[in-house]
Amino acid sequence: MFGGIGIPELLLIFGILLLLFGARKLPEIGKGLGEGIRSFKSSLSGDEEEKKEEKVVKAKEIEAEVQKEEIKTEEKQKAEA
């Protein structure tokens, strides 16, 4: 009875969405939907906590490296002065 959704139907739906939300809002809506789907998938798999811990560890390592580089540049500036 009902056929599949083809290209003309998708273009019509996209045109209506464009009229309703405007060109500026559509990317924001798409981004929000993508983040929501990713969040839902990660909550189902339970990997979110492990990923957060890994991110914290990586952030601390990067912060330590940046501090070391800042100290080295300060020492070089003092040596040159």
C-alpha cells in the first residue's frame, strides 16, 4: 500500500524543515540529534565511565607536558637575559 520514501519525498521533507526552522537552526538540530544518539548508545554499552576516566588521565598528562614546556621556555628566557 505504502511505497518506500524516495528522493522526491526526502526533498519535500527537507524543504518543509528548512521553512520551519530556517537554515541556521538545521545544523544545530542535526548536531543535537547526533549527540543524543551517541549518548544513548554509550549508555547502553556502559563504556561511558571508562571513557571519562581515560579522558581525565589524558588531560592530566597533557597538562603536565604543557607545564614542563612552560618551565623550559621560562628558563631559556632567563638564560638569554
